[in-house]
Amino acid sequence: MNPVHDTFLKFLLAAGLAVVGCAAHAQACPSVSEGGYEVTRCHTSTNPPADSVGWKKTDRETRVGITPETDGNSRTFVMVIGSLAKKCPTAAGKAVGTFEHSMTVDEVNTDEGETRRTHFSNRYVAELEGEVGDDGILRHIDIVDGEITRERDGAPTERIRLPTPQRIPVSRSGEPEWEAIRRAVLATGDLATAIAILFASVTYVEAELGWLKPNQCVEFAFDPPSNTREVAPGEEVEVRIWLRSFLDQSAVGKATLEASGLNGAQVSPRETRAPDDGVVTFKYTAPQERRSSRGFDVTALSRAGTATGEWRALDGLKLVIEHRLLSRRDTPQARLGRPLYDGTVRFELKLDPFPTLPGEFRGETQVVRQLAVGHITPRCAGQGSQTETWRINATVDATTGTMKLGLAMFGDDLTAYWICDGQHSEVTSPARSTLKLMETPLTMPSRSGSRQIFTPSGPLFQESLTVTIP
């Protein structure tokens, strides 16, 4: 490329940067008078999708004649530049992205007594794929597919496939890779390639900063899951660990893992590299004394991101249950004058491991629900209570990181009263009522901090059930 071309290329890139800079700050579309034309310039910005980083900027200029000499003349220029990259690589270390650049000019000219319309359009679209190393660092970016579309008056639309793959080096200094840009422009014959190389590198470096933050793109999976395995003092257990990609939920191979025991516990190996299937088996030996926070911490560095995690041994599985029971007012029973109840119960229950079924936990407790008592007649009000027995079983699936809950509630000794226009009424019922949640198991995440709201409802009651793993 000769010096003249080289200078023009640098000018084009500087112009592209100026457009992006203006678009990032401009809000309005001001109009000014210039040389017999009313000129309106707009700069707009489109935010990237939630799973991506980058930007899309549109620069639009419209010129409309406003004097006798320019009346009837107009010109519209639109330039679009967009650069996107997924926030997270795949489990295989592939970081997907796109780039687009387009210029469109539409002009109407009446200077010679007749109306002439001209149209010009040039659109460059490229699909990108970044290669991430096992240390989480972006190695390079490839243009793996793309097309240039050119439209000219009086000529058929021209479509040119981009020569692929084209390698884009990663520039972290902010200085363009001029040699790579020269080669790509010569290969495609389109200067938009230069802008693609410059901005793709900037966008991908931004994405890299994100996926190198722990737990942004990958998380640990444990078998048995954390807080589900009972471990006696001094007992040795095997824990299978793999790193799971948020993007495609696949295990990440070749990750480097480091583990450290807590409160006198031992774990081995201390450092290892995962095989291709991503699964590593650690041996955990509990301390001789029963202590809180028993388990080990683990960190990972991989081609899909970085992660920190913890595996904890526990004597059981704790759940916090909150349940509201609200009588329906549109039932035949309500219209016949039966009392209407509204009451919430909240309790914490520890589920114990079931000895012969791995991943199975069961627990039972008794609570008293306080009730507000009403009636279909607005002038009635009262209160009551009901003793309840709750039985809960949970089945934890280490592969999916979820658990299924079966719940049953048996209500005994219902006592309630209400007053209507000064008349006192009461009801006592030794009969047992059953909450029909056992018929359909409920599914929710099994990790600590998970919270799920269910709304099972029957013919007589509306219900709201909240389950939390503390």
C-alpha cells in the first residue's frame, strides 16, 4: 500500500472513531442553515443485547434546499457502525461476535431543470470468532463469515463473500495493527475491513475483562452437591467437580483447579488440570473434630472464564418455608356462610439424609398457623388457629444442580370464632385437612441462597409457598 493510501486509511479510521465518539454523547438532532440548505444531524446509540458487550452507532445527516437556487434538492447520508461480542465464551473457548458497517446516500438534484435521483449503498457484515486460551486470555479473532453488499444506480446489486478466515490480532495497547489492516484491505478491496479490525479488537478486549472476573461466565458443579453430604469426623469422601459454562451449560475441559481445605480439613490434589471431559475427583478428609464450615474452597482458570466456589459438608439440608393460605370467596361453601380464613406460617426445617437413597432428604415438623377469620358478609370478623404437621422430602440431582420437593401438610385442631352484627359464632374441627402438594413434586435450584415461589391452588383456597435454602 503506497503512502497516499496509507494516509487515507488512517484518516478513515480517525473519522470512524470521531463518529463513535459523537454518537456516544449526542442526544438531540439540531438543525442549522448551511449554504442554502437546512442541515439536520442526528447521532443515535443502541445498547447491546443483555448477553453481549459493544455498541451500535448511527450517524445521519439530512440536507434540504431552502433557497430559490437549492429548492427541490436534498441529500440524506446514513452511516452505521456496530461491533458486538458475547460476554462469555463457549466451553470450547470460542467467543462469538459480529461487526457491521454501512454507508447509504440518497440524493435528489434539480439544478439542470429535471429531477435526478441517485442512490448509493455499501454494507459490510462479518461474523467473528475469538479463540480463548486455557488461561482465559484471548489469543486472536477470526472473521469466519461475511459479505459486502454494494448498490449503485443503474447496476445490479453486487454481493461479495469475504475471504475467510481472516485473522485479526488482539491489540491491548489501543494502537491499531497497521500491517494486519493493510493485508485485510488488500484482500477484500473494501476499507470497511480496516474499521472492522480496529473495533473488533476493542470490543473483544472489553469482553475479556468481563469473563476474567470470577463466576461471570462459569460456575462449579459438585457431586455430591454442596451442603447435601453428611461427613463424620475424620471421614474421607470423594467429590467430583467440573466447571460448567453459563453459555451452553457444558463442562469445560483443560481447566486449572486449585483447592484448599477449611478448619483443619484435607483435600487432594491441591492443584490439578481437568481432562477433556472437565470432571476432576477430589478426596476430602474431614477434621477429627466436628466443626462448622467444614469443606473446601476451589478456584478455576479456563478458556470459558474463571470461577471460585466452595463445597461444604453438612449434617442435613436446611429449608425455610413460608406458606399463605387464603380462602376463595367465590365458592359455594363461602356463599352458604362458611368462614373464610387467611393465615401465614413460616418455619425453618432441617432435612436429614436418607441412609439408603443418596441425595434424598426427609424432615417433619409441627407448627401453629394463626388465622384471620372473615365471612362473605363484610361486617363479620374474627380469628383462629390451626395446628399443622408438615412432612417434606427433597431429592437432589447433582448433574442438573436442582432438587425436587415433595410436601404434605396435615391440619389438626382448627379453632376459630367470628362476630357478625354482635352475634358470636365459632367453629372447632378435629378433622384433618391435607395440603395437596405431594401430588406434583416441585423443582428448584439446589444451591445455597436459592429462593423459589410456588402458587399451588385448590378449589377452596389460594396459596403462596416460598422455599428458601439459607
